[in-house]
Amino acid sequence: PNYVPLALQKDFEISEEGNQSGPAKLLIVMVGLPARGKSFISHRLTNYLTWYGLRTKVFNVGAYRRAVGGNEDAEFFNHKNTDSVSKRENMAWVVLNELLKWLVEGRG
């Protein structure tokens, strides 16, 4: 489709025919239940694409949460705990901003 996030629009031009010009970028998002292999598949795909000659990077909110010492108990993931919801959303935004920066600066 013709939708390009605002953060990336400076790198893309969409022609009247709907074709994109500029550097091609691919973003793969993995979502799902815990312990179902998302990280495993992401790292395997990264290994393959890197071998194929593409620049890749995995952005993992869970890994970021563990690195900054996020609480791992069940209460932290309770959707009724507004403080924890706010913390989780903030972590997600931090990682998303890192991802967009990586893409926009031409590393991705």
C-alpha cells in the first residue's frame, strides 16, 4: 500500500502509480504468546538474512525490559496495574524509537 510512517517519509517517494523509490526496507514484527519461539525464529531469520548480505537487527522489548531490570512477576503484566502498564508502554516506545532511528539513519 501507499502508507509510509512519518518518520520514514524523508527516505521514500511514492509515485502516482503507487511504486516506491528510495532505499527498500523491510520490517518484520513478531507477536504472540510467551515462549512460542518468536525470539528463536527472529534470530534464525537474522542469521539467514545477514548471510544473504542484508543488514539486520533484532529489537526485542522483552530483552530491553530484562536489561533495565524490569520486574518479571505476574503483577507487572496485570492489565489492571496502571503503573506497570505505563512502564511497559514506555519500554515499547523506547524500543520503537530505537528501531525507527536505526531505519532512518540508513543502518537498516
